[in-house]
Amino acid sequence: MLSTTSVVALAVALLITALIVVDVSCYFVNACGLTMCISVHVCGRQAAADAAAAKPASDKDTDDPER
């Protein structure tokens, strides 16, 4: 049988693992979360809002009617 301490430690480890999985999935899908915050402020990665503003205009935004 597991002691109470072992059960609590296992529950905490599972909770932390679940939180990390959710945060990393948010980082890749929505460009948000703690991982994104760390990558922007510590590693110097460009934030998602800044990256969207830096993209060139799409073909729909041009004034050329033949496109």
C-alpha cells in the first residue's frame, strides 16, 4: 500500500504535468500562456500581436482589380 505522503505527491505530480501539457498546447495553438510569456520576455521571441503586424499585406488588401 502507498502511504498518504506518496498519494499526495503523486497527485501533485499529475496536476503539475497536466498544467504543463495545457500550457504548452496553448503556446502552440493560441500563442499564449506562461510558456509564451517566458519566450517573449526571456528569450526575446516576437509576440504574436507583433508578428501579425509585421506580416505583409495579403493579396486581398491590394487595390489591383485584376487579382
